[in-house]
Amino acid sequence: MRVIGGLLVVLFVGFVAVLGFYWMRDGSLESAGRDMDSNLQHIDKTTEPLQESVKGIGDGVKETIDNATDGNDKT
């Protein structure tokens, strides 16, 4: 539980720090939020190949488990 709590605190502090940076730079929270949304969309698009490969690994693991537990003793 401490690890999860620590991760949440780190993520929250990082979020507040980045938002504070944009707020000081742009002068308004609305503009800071818009910039953060834009940057998060770019991150999502650049990690798309990684997301697809992780999905492929997950599908392969699911298929392996399904094959191992299908009731056929030959597998």
C-alpha cells in the first residue's frame, strides 16, 4: 500500500508542478490546461506503436492460457 500511495503522491506532485509551470508561463489556468491537454495528446500518439505491441503480447498470453486450460491433456 505504501508503494501505491508513494506513486500517487509522485504523480500528483508532478502534475501540479507541470500545471504550475504552464500557469506561470501563460498567466491563466485555462491556457495552462489547454497546453497540457495538447501535450498529452502528442504523448498518446507517439506511444501508439508501444501500445499496439503490448496489446499483442497480452493477446498472446491470453491465447496461451486458453490453450493450456482448454481441457485437452495433449497441450
